[in-house]
Amino acid sequence: MRIIRHLAPTGPAFAVLQPDGSALAIEGDLLGDWRVTGRRAMPGGLLAPLPVRPPNIMAIGLNYRAHAEESGKGLPQRPMLFMKNTASVQHPGAPIRIPTHLASHKVDYEGELAVVIGRDCKNVSQADALSYVLGYTAANDVSARDWQEEWGGGQFCQGKGFDTFCPLGPALVTADEIRDPGSLRLTTTLNGRVMQDTSTSDMVFDVAALIAFLSGSKTLLAGTVILTGTPHGVGAARKPPVFLQPGDTVSVRIEGIGELVNHVALE
């Protein structure tokens, strides 16, 4: 199913998109008991398709072979984890805001496949890992490279965690609809120009391996979002570098999920 979260007249609500473009309302808790009703929904503005504000946003660096190469770094021996501020989530169609209070002049795009965990899990095996997935969506791991690389004190959290730096959407596609998350085409465009175009098959660690690793000796709470890494073609690696500017439009399209579009503005 393709689940959207939207602004209904009574507030945020979930609905399932139908093949004819209509939508049916959902009742219940996506992290518990829920059902699709027969009642037609009239979707308002799209919201990030999450059942709750994520308890954690876990992100993986250097998880595409070609991206590790363009970064001038070797392939990681194990997944490279960093965290994003949970308040960085942004809605489809809403602006990515370039920081001006803690100013950045090197804000970059990173199109990614995002995984939403559907139930608490710990120490899961790779064989069972995908059974804990509620669904998949598209993400943009927006990154202030100056705060990430120059002023972050060796940590990525500052450069990755500003408000609006984690757009998600447009829909949450349930796990049964995506049998193999390791064979999806991912494309990122900036102002209509293709910047990233690859397959998730280039991942160093696939989704099951990431869930097994991240759940090792720690609990992944239901609603946790995992960003699985970005492919090659990021702005910082280009010659000359290409960073986001006010007025830009950036789009992340993933096969079977849809297209996440956000424009760029100043904070």
C-alpha cells in the first residue's frame, strides 16, 4: 500500500492511495492496530509520512561504493552511523531552509532510501530484519558541509541536524510492496538537472544488514527512521562544487515510491 499523511479538515490524518488516484481513510495506529476504511479521504497538503515524530533518525555514511570513491575514502568495514536531529524532518513540498543564524554557505543535497521500523527490535538477524520494516520512503539527507567537515568537531550531527534538513515523502510504501529494496533506481535532480542516478544495488550494506547491525545490543524503537546512505553525485564532490541556493528546487525520485520535491529558501 501507498500510505500518505495529509492535512484533513480535522487535522493530520493517514490515507491509502488507490490506483485511480483517490484515497481511503485509515483508522488506528500505524505502529499498532490499524485498518483501511471504505471512507473516501479528501487529502489536503502532504505531510512527512510518519506515524509519529521519529524516536531516532539513524543515518549511514559512505554506503554506496561509487560515493565512497568520489569522497576519496575507502569502503567502510562496518556501517558508519551518525544521527540526525528528529526535529529536522520536513514535509514534501515544504522548503529546505539554509541556516542563517548559524550560517552555512555549503548546503548540499543527498537523495536516499529511508526505512521506517514498524515495531521494536533488538539483536535481529539479517534473515529476519526486513520483517520489522513498516515501509519505505524517499529522503533528502540535507547536509551543511562546512558544519559537517570544518566546524563540527569531528562529528556529523551539527551539519546534518538543522531544521528542515530531513525531507521525507511523498508516501510510505509498505514493505510487502517492495520485495527487494536493494534493486531500486534512485535519481536526484537539481533545477531539472540530474545529479544522482544509480541503483540501491550499489549499497555496501543492504537494508537487512543495516537493521541487523543497528539493532545489535540496542533497541530500535518503532517509528525509527533509517537513512541508508547516498549515491555518488553529491554537490560537494563536483568540480566546481554545487551547493543549494535560495530558489533552487531539488527532487529525489525512487522507483516504486515516488518523487519527493522541495524548494530552497533562507532560514
